[in-house]
Amino acid sequence: MFRVGRMVMDAEGLLRVKPEELAEGLLTRWRVLDEQLPGVIRNLEAEEDALSPKVERAVESHRLANEAVSSLKDERNESQNLARALLSKVRKIGDSLSETGGMVNLDPGWKKEKLLEELEGIESEIETSALDHKSEGRLITRRKKLIGENEKWLKERKDANPEMAEYVGARREMVANFRRSEKAHTKMIEGVKKAQPLYEKKNALQDEIRDVRRQLDRAKELLSQSSRAIEHWERRLKDGFGDIGSGHDDLLADMHRVMSGGASSFSKKGRRNIRKAGEEE
């Protein structure tokens, strides 16, 4: 079966269609395209012009949102790394004070809490585990509670032993960095949530303008072909469908071969494919 325009017909039906009828149909189609395509192109160009600044704004908004998230992540990591280093320092100073008797015995309640051990455990899990935002947030909340307990403990220790100034100062600096880290982390998560719809909007607009540009390129390509196609089929209707020179070959050669009992080009191609497949086997 063959399709000609909107009609589907078999080989015999196709042979009954006069070449002039096919040429007239093709010529009409190309003339319609030649007439309508300039308007289509203008509309697509106007749509592209309207979309371009929207795409640029969406790309820029998403870029700025990503930069803000990246900056907050760097700030969080920097403060967190400083706090971790201080945590190790505090541990060493504390051990030294304990050995020299400079550390006043902790009350049983505080011993049970083991603040430093818990802080170290939390930092180790944050640093070495692949946590999602919720899991990391739970650990940060726990760390925040421990830091609050630490503030209370520091005041008690300093009041009880003035020689612990370095120890107290290091712990306060550690806490300040942990808190800066927590604040930056909270803002970073908020930034990630705000960036998501910006990312989706950017992608949607980019897909839309990409589709418009594909249509525009196709319309321009067809318009560039239309004048040549019109000229070709007008000449065919005027000079015939045989070999008329200037690269215009005989369009009826296949039809004449089929009408004389020969095989169509489609049938010959099918036989070649079958023969080739047999040779490969």
C-alpha cells in the first residue's frame, strides 16, 4: 500500500493516478507552504524574542540561588572544621588539666552526659556518613543541645577554677564556630528549597524555547526549499516528466518498467536485501 497525500492506495491504484495530478498536488502543497511559512516564521521569531529574556532571567535567578547555597555551604564547612579542630584542642587541654589536678571534679550528672565524647561522635558521623538533610539536621539539633549544656558547665568551671581560662576560651570559641556552622546550615537548607522551583522553571523555559527554535529552523528550511520546488513542478507540468535535461531525470522510468511487467524499485530493493541476508548467513 502507498500513501498519496491523505489517500492510501495499492500499486495499481497508484499507477492509475496521472503524473499531472500528482504534480499539481505537490505544486499546490509547496505554494501553500510558500505563502504561509513567512507568517509562521514571524510568529515563531516573535515567540522566541518573548521567551529569550524570560529564559535569561530564569537562568540568572537559578545561578544566583546556587551561588548563595554554595557560599553558605562553604561557610558552614569552614566553621565546622574550625570547631572540630578546637574540639581536639579542648580535649587535650582538659586531659592535661585533669592530670595536673587543675580540673575540678565534675558532678555525677555531668560525667554521665560526657559532652566531649558526644560532640566528637556527632562530628564523626556528620563527616564520614552520607546523610540526607533531615538526618544531618537531627544531629545538628542534638549538638545544639549539648552546646547549651556546655555553656552552663563553662560558667561553673570558670567560677570554680580561674586557671582554666585557656580551656574555657577554647571551648567558647569551639561553641561559637559550631553555632555559626548551624546557622549557615539552616540557611543553606532554606536556600536549597528556594532554588528547586527556580531550577524547574529554568528547565521548563529552556525546553520551551528549544522547541520553538527547532520549529523555526524547520520552517526556514522549508521556505528555502519552496521556491526551488515550485519552479521544479511548474517546469514539469510545462515540459513533461521525462528526461528534460539540466539534471531533471525521467520521473516515469519506474512506472514504465512496472507497466511493462518489470519489478518496481521497491521490489528490487526488497530482493537485494533478502539476497544480502542470505549471503551473510
